Amino acid sequence: MDVEISVDWKGQPCKPNKHGGMRAAVFVLGIQAFEIMAIAAVGNNLITYVFDEMHFPLSKSANIVTNFVGTIFILSLLGGFLSDSYLGSFWTMLIFGFVELSGFILLSVQAHLPQLRPPKCNMLSNEGNCIEAKGFKAKMFFIALYLVALGSGCLKPNMISHGADQFSKEDGKQSKKLSTYFNLAYFSFCVGELFALTVLVWVQTRSGMDVGFGVSAAAMGMGLISLIAGMFFYRNKPPQGSIFTPIARVFIAAITKRKQVCPSNFETLHRIQTNQTNNLALPGFDASSNHGNVMLTDRFRFLDKACIRVRDERPCRSCTATEVEQVKVILSVIPIFACTIVFNTILAQLQTFSVQQGRAMNAHLGSSFDIPPASLQAIPYLILIFLVPFYEITFVPFARRFTGRDSGITPCNASASDSSLSPSPWWPPL
């Protein structure tokens, strides 16, 4: 049976009464809230800076914003790879947190110094004599912007996973709190977004983008302080190698053994083989597949051939049932992943053209207060701040009575319900 291995920051085995639990997870929630606060204030109002200050055309400005956001999500693969293979989640977050902080500082400097920006000009006028940022000015801007993207991209996959690592699966009380942690993580995300889209965007509008970027740098610094403050309480999982290696090995083994006959009953054949006292001449399943630690499934049966043992097989093509089932899980979530592509394509409009549309609206509240266009994006997060506690405090206990699950309903059911409600605002006009 696999044993869960966790160490402290010195590499020593963790103590249950000292490391992990909600006490340690709170520090991770801190960096998550501050980091999203910093990045959201930049990303959601970036088109205003790119269009007004750097003088890029509107279509190009929108492209710069979406490329920036897309780069963050693509680089999350790099962050996960470095964490799993070399650094561990804590050190990955610490290193790339400072990379992101340096990007915010450089953005603030670039927005403050006139010599790093083109001459001031009204892009909304019809004169068309605004000079687009080029050469050294554009390079400085993109270097700063993509330092932020690199840092944020490598942070994002590790914040949630590092927080989840604080709850031991072997401890029944801690494992039950895992669902609560995920809800708190989403709540902290919404709080950070809301604060960024209201307070920080207002600072950018009133005091200038240089001050706004500086406040984002300060928020990122606070997040790093929160991360470092909890280092003595964290449960850290040591690097165990890249997840991509066993995935590739399973597919290669399944392809090379595609002509083998896959048994109709995996459990029966494994039990027969493990009871044999001599080596079988016929191909069979690897007796060391550790399948007792994983629930075997009938999905994607062609991958089961990767477990078949053949004569003179190279070790690099020998797979365990656990590895095969893990690949099956990854394949199973691809449809969910595909759904998020369409959803995020729609959300991208909020960060680009919707902000510009907001500038054409009458956003006055009363006689003196003017709502910044980017702050209109705060409405969904304001609703979520009330819905997430309602879900955790009211809906989960109610659903638990019927399902018997600690989380009330499964994550898949929750995602399906959310996705079905998302298009509802578009039904009336249709």
C-alpha cells in the first residue's frame, strides 16, 4: 500500500500535531487572495493602459490582453512540472512569487517614467496622430508584462495543490475538511477579485496606472509574506518526478502491445497470476501492479494492454495498473476541460471589449462618484461572495442528508449545475 509522505521545510518527517491542517492552509489562502488581487487589478484593466498610454490600436490591445491571460494559463503546466519534478510546491511558489513581484515593480516603473512611454495623446479623438509604443519602450512593457505572466502562471497550479496537501488523507477529520478548504479557496479568490475590481481599479483611475501597478506590487508582497509566515507549519510533498513521464509510458506501452489480447476480467486474471508459483509462458498482467490501491475501471480498455507482461520487455515499457488508471482519470476529465475553453472564451470579452464599452456608458453614481469601467466586472464576484458561504453553510448540509457525501454533491454535479445556469442571462434576448 502506498504511504503518504510529507516533510517539513527542513526535509524532516511531519508531526501531525504541528504541521498541516486548516491552520497551515490559511497562509496559502492568504497568498491566493493577495495574488489574485494583484493580477486581477492589472489584467482586468490592462486594456485601458495598453490603449490609452501605450497607444496600441483597440484590436491589437485586446489581443495583447488575451495573449497575456492565455500565457498565464499555459505556463501553469510549467509550474506544475517544476513542482512535481524538482522544486516542490512551496519553493516553486516562493521563487516565482518573487518573479511576479519583479514584473509588477517593473510595470510600475515603466508606467511612471515618461521616457518609457510614448507622448500623451487622446486615442479617442479623430485626429489619429498618436504614436504607438515601439522599440525599447515596447520591449520594456512586454518584459514586465510577461514576467508577471511567468510568475502568476507558475504560482496558480501550486497554490490550490499546496493548500490541499495540508489535509492528510489518512486522517479522517482532516480529509473531511478538504471540501471546505476548496470552497474557502474559491471564496478568497472572489474576495481578491472584488477588491481588485473596486478599490485597486479606482486607485488606477484616480491616481494613475503607475500608482495602481505599485499597489499591485504591494499586494503581491503581502501575499509572499503570508506564504513565508506559514513555512514552519506546512506539510510538503517531496518532488516525485514528472507526471508526464508515466503518462507517456502508458500510451507507448499500450501502442506497442496493441496486438495483445486484453483479458475480459482484469481482477480474475490478476488474482490467478499472483497465485502462480512459477513464471507463466503466456503473456499476463504485471503482478506488481499495486492494483489494490486503485479502483479498476472498464473505461478505455485499450489502455489495459499497457499492463500486459511480455517476454524480454524493456523496463521503460512496463506499466502498473495504478499508472494506467491515473491516465484513464486524465482522459475522463478532458470533456470538462473542453467545456471550460468555450466558457473562458466568453469571459475574455469581459476583460477587453466590455471595458471599452463601459467607457461609453453613463457610469455616474450620484452627482460625484464615477464608477471605473473595469469595475463593472465586479458584479459576478459580488454575487459569488454571497453564494459561496450560502453553498457551504446551507446547501451542503441539506444535500448531505440525501447523498451521504461530506461535500453534499460531487464536484462533477456541481460543475454541471453551474454550467447549465451560466447561459441563463442570454435566454431572454434569444
